[in-house]
Amino acid sequence: MRDADLKSNSAAMAGRLERSYLEIVPVPGMEDRLLQLPEQAYVAITCSPTKGVDATLDLLEALADRHLLLVPHIAARMVRDRHHLQDILQRLTRLKIDSVFVPGGDAPNPLGVYSSSLDLLRAMAEIGHTFKDIGVAAHPEGHPLLSDSQLQSLLLEKQAYATYLVTQMCFDPEVLIRWLQNMRRAGVTLPAWIGLPGVADRARLFTLSTRIGVGQSARILLKQKGLFRRMLGVKPYRPDELLRGLAPHLDDKGMSVPGFHLYSFNDIERTEQWRLECIARYEAEA
């Protein structure tokens, strides 16, 4: 590869890392742990089956004066009914939230009448909202309950309501690029924020990955450091090799990748330090 191409790839990577969302889970004391983030940092706040929407919105309110770019997750399966949705939208409007992320949610059974993100997106459009951006989830390695063709059809339908997509965590850049190329050929035009695993202990990361259905690419973790029995003793995982595999494709306008979505698993300090180190390194190479 020519030096000019390497410099261009490095500049593109530094820019995408600058525009990364840090995903966190709302837990007690999170406000203090986020003090190290600079103003205007992107922070996505999840909505889990155990904590529900209220925990997400409570943390959102606690961070309202921090000058962060906050993106709450509103999981469809955690919304009871239209009245509950109206209350959520009013609360977000009062906080002047510009962007929300609408996943289906991991709850095995819906809390109320919305069983999928598409259901909730349609209801939000009917009620009306002031959001400039709405994100939806995408699954490069598939979904345990849906076929690839069903996932593709749903993404095409969601384009009427959404403005961007976020890919589920994946460890294989070839899988990510091949999937995104296929989606573009199928007519999915939503800008894609690529989901990256943050810095994390490998054994924990492998367990989480297999639980959410990305075990195939997660086996790269084993190949990189040998046998599974050695995983507890190796250094924490850092997605450097994943970045190297993605770098040559970021300048492709047809791919439309504006930035990354970092799954921090609440290991905020190590993940943010890694991001800053990567930005400095890629800027020096550009």
C-alpha cells in the first residue's frame, strides 16, 4: 500500500475515533465515573431488562448539565403502552435530547404492547417527537431468533423512521465489511456506526460475546492468545487488530461509516484511555 493511502487511512481512523460513542450501563455512582470525559463527548446510556427505562432516564437527568452529547436507549420491550411512551417522550423533550437509540431489548417477554423496535418506532412517529436522530440495531453475525433475510427486511423497513444504525459487537473486520457491503447492495443506506468492543478482560468478554450471539467471531480472541485455559492470565483485550482491518475501508463513501460505538462494559477508564492513545497514534501517522 502506498504511503499516501496509509496516511489517508490513518487520518480517517483518527476522525472516526474522535466521533465515537461510549456505551455505558446506568449503575450507582456512574455520574462521578464520567467526570473524566471531555465536554461534548458522546455517551450512550443503555436500557436493560433488569434496570428498565427509568434508570436510563434518571441518569440522563443527572448528567443534563455536564455538556455531554447523551444518547439514551429506549428498548421497545421495556415500554408498557402508549401512555408510558408519551411520558418517556415528554421527559426526553424536556431534557432537549436530540438523539435516541431504539433497540428491541433483551427482555425475554415484553413488558407491554411493544415486542419489537419497529413497533415502537411506528408508535413514536404516530405520537410525534422532536428528535433529529434515531438509531436502530444491526446484527452482522445474525440474530438467534431471526434469519438474515428477516433482519435485512426489518432494516429496510426501519429506514423510514431511523437516521442511523449501530452494529452489534463483532471481532472480525472481514465479517463486518462483508455484511455492510451486502446491506448497501440490498438498499440499506443508513449511516453505520460500527460497534467495537472496548478494553476488557478476555474471559469476561468471551462469555458476554457468546451470550449475545457473536461467538463465531469471538473465537478470534482465542486464536490471538492461544488456548482458552490461558485466557485468564493474558493482558486485557484491546480492539487494535480490529481497527487495522477496518482502516482501509473507512474512506469508502459507499460504506458510510461516520464513527464507532464503543461497548465499554462500564470499564470506562481503560476504554477511554485506549481511545485517546489510538487517536494520538493515528494522527501521528496521518
